[in-house]
Amino acid sequence: MRKFGLTLFILFTTLTLVNAQYKTLDKIAAVVGGGIILQSDIESQYASYLAQGNTPNPAIKCYVLQQLLTQKLLAQQAVIDSVTVNDDDVDNEVDRRMRAMIQRAGGQDRLEQFLGRPVIQYKDEIRPEQKEQMIAEKMRQKITEKVNVTPYDVKRYYESIPKDSLPSYNKEVEIGQISFVPKLTAEEKQFYRTKAEELLARVKKGEDFGNLARLYSQDPGSAPDGGDLGFADRSGYVKEFAAMAFKLKAGEVSPVFETDFGFHFLQVIERRGEQVHVRHILIRPELTQTAINRAKAKADSIYDLMIHNKKIDFSAAAGFYSDDKDTKYNGGMMLNNENVQSRTTYIPTDKLDPQMALIVDTLKVGEISKPAFFTSQDGKKDYKILYLRSKTDAHKANLTQDFPKLKELAYQDKVNRVVSEWFEKRRKDTYVRIDPEFQTCPQLKTWTVTASAPAK
């Protein structure tokens, strides 16, 4: 059962609060150049903060106003510098936000109930604010686009850090993997396709789609709701599902088709522009021991080619044989996903999958493990061969071992300084007035100094 109760209560309370505040507190909270920030803008963002389950804290409003002041200043400079954003990108971001809100609310109908208006109307209302946010971010990127750091900059940054303040890094490893996913043959899959076809035939003969979904669909997220997936755009589904959903008219039922999840058929309930409301029934093929044995045999043979026959090295074997698309084109090396920009292969051992950590702990640098069977948290199963390329013990940061990390820190430090210098200059040249209610906010100290100066 979905746990929507608390979320719905919070969402209802905060949206009701917003509606009341629009009526009673809609005053000018700040003026930045030719732009104004309303009290209701602040209250709306604070309500969103509460709706995400955060603890009430009125001081957050100071941070919200600081963010809005920054956004206005950047957006005004963007007009001068002819910095714009693509309307399609704005629409996509608005759609992404709405999908998240619909998911938190437990469906589009429930969200519209609490908003007091259709989602399409609410999207139109938030679009200007979203566009300004994106323009401001693009302007910030323009300000810092020429920022770069040299090895000398990294060394100077490192030497500027007090020795007792140097960052500490946990034990890290570089790990390669070759994945062998058990697969059913076409003949083994046929049983499950036939089961889906039989259910489809029952729907076509007049049986209730929703009841059949509740009884037989193996999608735990939608089966209790009669297979209902609500509204979504193409990006909300895997490509095969999206292609089928957007090809049909309202009321039509699809033939059985296959995705990575199994065999489906769906019915389109309603179309709204680039969104479609569907329900579906999913039959998931069950992995057989025979398929698992085939994957093990393949893993064993590749292991023999690398270790005993010396016919191929690990990197080439990953490229040719691995079923993991995220690593096979990287010589099998896993990436640390905590920092997408740095794309480092160094992974803290405390972030490793526990099954993987146990095997890695037994390997010496340069060793390759025997194939081992893995079951992920989402239930996916495969055999893996692991390779330990390097191991770094826990330590204080140093230039020899941690240059990529220190380079990222030095870069961010330089970016922050460039942005701060730009804001300092722009604040001095821009008329700013802040309502007395917010002039005591510590975050707004530099802004309130400017606010006390007469307009030029």
C-alpha cells in the first residue's frame, strides 16, 4: 500500500497556507533594480520546503529571499547580455517538477484537488518563475565560463588550507566489473507472453481491465490501482512503452509487447497534449535455474580466458562480454556517482555494495576475482567478475594521491570567488530595497547595506 497519508496532509496544509497568504500577505518584500519580490513569492517557496517534509523553521525565509534577490540580479543582467533559454527546455523542466509533485500527492486528481485548479493552469502560473530561474542559472554559468585551474592553482589552493583543516578521505578502491545477466531464451519467454495474451483476450471479451490488473498484474506500483499509471509524458516511460502509449487513441487497447520489465498491454484512458493517461497489465518472466546456469557457464569461460589461457585482458573482456552498459565501454571500471563532474573511478569502500565489498576485501591490487552471484536491492541478478585496480588507505588529503579531488575543490573555490566579486560589484551599482521584516537576516547583511543607500 502506498504511504501517501502524511504527504497528503502536509501538502494540503501548506497549499492551503499559500492560498491564505496570497490574500493577506501579498506585499512587496524587496525591490532589486526594476524587479520586485512579493511576500507571497517567499511564502510559496517556504510552503514547498514544508511540503517536502522539512521541519518548520521561519529562518528559512531569509535563505529564500537571498536566493530570490540573487536570481533577480542575475536575470536582469541576462537581459543586458542577451542571455536566453529555450522555451522547450523550460517546458520540460516544468513538466519534470509537476511529475514530482504528482508522485508526492499520489496522483494528478489528488494534486488538482489540493491546488484548487487544473495542473495545466498551475503549470502556466509557475512557468515564468521557472524560466527566470533557468535564465539566472545560465547567466551564472556565463560569468564563470572562463574559470579554469592550472596545476599551480591547485598547489596554491592546497597550501592555503591549514594543515589541521585538510579534508580526510576514507579508504578508496578502483574496481572493474564484468557482468553476466541471466537471460531467458525466446522459447522460455513464450509461456509468459501467452499468459499476457490470454489476459488481453479476456479484456477484449468484456472483462473489467482494472479487476484483471488487480488480480494478475505483476507491477506492484500500479496493480492495486487497477494498473493505473496516471498522466506522464514520453520521458516517463521506457521507449517501447512510450511508443505504444502515444500511438493509440483514448479507449484503445494495445497488443502485447515486451520491455525490459516483461510483457505488457495497455489501455489509453485520456490524452492531454504531450501527456497520456494509461493503465497496463504486466507479466514478468521468472528467471529459471537453467538461465542462471547459462550465465555462470559464460562467466566461468571468460574467467578462464583471462586467468588460465591468457587470451584476453580484463578491459577487452569487459568491452566484448559485459552486460553492464554503464561500465563495459569504460574498460569495466566503475565510476563514483557522487560527483558527476569529476567522473572519478575512486570509490570509498563504505559506498560499495556490501556483497562487492566482501569480495574486494579479499583481493590484492591487480587481482581478478572468480565469478560470483549477485542480487541487487531491486532484485536483479547477475554473475560478476571483479578486478581491483588500486587501493588507497584512509588519509589526509595530499597532492600525490588526491590531485583530482583537490583540483575540483580549487575550481569550486575559484568559481565562488568570481561569482562573489561579480555580485559585490553589481550590488553596489543596483538599487536594492528590502522590507524591514527581513533586514535582520544575517544572510542579507550585504544586501541591506546597499538597501540603505539612496536610489541613483
